[in-house]
Amino acid sequence: MPVGVRLTTDIEYRPNRPNPYRARVRWFDPATKQRLSLSEGQADEDEAQEWLQSIIEAAEAGLSPSLATMKLAEYGNANMDLALRGLELKTLDPRGLALPDWETLVTLADALVAASHDGYRGWGEAVIFAACTAARIGEISGCRVGDIDTTQWIRTVRRQTAPAPGGLTDKGTKGKRARKVPIVEEIRALVVQLILSAGPHPGARLFTGPRGGRISTAVLRDATHWDDVVTKLGYEHLRRHDLRHTALTWFADAGVQVHVLRRIAGHGSLTTTQRYLHPDVPKITAAGAALSAHFNVLRAPRSLPSPIVMTR
């Protein structure tokens, strides 16, 4: 990216389209004196933010505007080395985007609260809840009192907050399918406190901004000075959507079966869920040994019947 060229970004909601969130990046080319742009439709705001961030990271790594406007397939075939320059392998692996442990999550939540105006605790609560339930930020905002079952400690994910003409609005989840997610013991006290604060009405929101408004990934980023905070903590790669990666990675490491993990995540494809499984070498070699043992059983000679003695 030439020195001095500044990128501007925006996300536009266009209803009644398969991918209604158009993410767009624009810049001024000093060589041609032209204003150029690149855009792509995404299914939700989080994915649009991720796409914009990937373009920005590529630009910071030296990708010129002329190359950025190429089709992705063309760019990958002709400029793969340049495409990967400056990008860490963890950006290609959702496990590499996850926070390492509970203590790090709490440290992050506290730091975001401290950096926000008036130290609003709600930001930290939303971050912890997201990283323990694999929720997208829009799904955090869409969480209501009636979605929480405190008998079985399960949250039913029914809706998400998303940009729309005139501001933020609620709509169905990605894929239009409700899903059930466990509420782990570590956050149950938090959830009880949120329910008591929200009130008894089933439609009351558990997570809001300091003035009672809806939350979006952009709102959370700006209100907490997210980029500055995660950089100071040494997690400059961390985005809001990586809280979801964190939860799914932790669930996988805890031994949750892949078909159950898929239901928790709400993934349409099992292949997507499988990316969160840990490549445990001993388990892989043990699986090979088990298959060999199975083959040995199949190859073992069967016992012959006793010979028949003929008598006269």
C-alpha cells in the first residue's frame, strides 16, 4: 500500500438480498488520481466487519490498491506470496484466534470496562457471555429474559441485532434457525444478576448499552476502544467475532462431540465445525491402532468345525 493512502470503510444494509450487508472500502490512488473502491456482500454485520478488517490488514502488509481490486481467485493464483505476506498462520485457523484461558478473558473484560466511558460494566459482561456461549455480538444484543431457562441452564438463541434503515433492529438468527446453548456454571451468577436487573418481563433485554440501546459489534468496538485495549494486552489480532471462536474452541477442547458442537454453533456445515477440533496426535495414532486391531480381527482365521467320525 503506498505511503499516505488512507482507506475509508462503510457497511450498508440492503434488504431482500442473500447477503444484505455490503462492506465497502474506498481509497484515492495518487498515481491515477482516481477514487477507487472494493465491495463485497456478507450475510451479517460481523462477517462484513471481518471482511473489512482483512482488507485493512492486507493493505498494511503492502497490498497495493490495484491488486486489491482483482478477483480473489485471480489474486490468489497470481500473487499468493504477497497475499500471505505479514499474515500469521493463526488468521487461517479459528483455533488460533481464540483466547487461551478464563483468566485472559476476565483480564480482557476488565480492561475494556476500564477503557470505556464511566467504566460501564455491561461491556465486560457482554464479552464474557459471548466467549462462554459462542454467541455473535448481534445475538448478545438479541438475548431476552425469556430466552434463558434457569432450570436447565440453557439459552435459546432466537434473534440477533443487525443494522437496518433507520438504525439497529432485531431479526432472526443467521440461517433462520433457533438453537440451544448451555450456560456454564462460571457465568450463572452473572446471568441471574442480569435477569434481576432487566426485570421479570420475558421480552426485557439482558445486554444493552449504558443508555439502554442495542449493541452491535461496531458499538462495542468504539465504546471500549477495543483496538487499543487488545493491542496493549498483546492480542492485536483479536476481533469481537473471535469471542465466538474462543467459546467453540473451548467446547471442542473440553471433549464436546462434533455433532453436538455443530448444534451449539449453529453451523450449516459439519466441515466448518471440524475446524475447531484439536489435532491431538496421540488420539490420531490411537485411532490408527484401533483400526489395525479391527483389521486383525477380520483377518483372523475362523475355527473349523470338528471332523465328523463315520461309524459303521
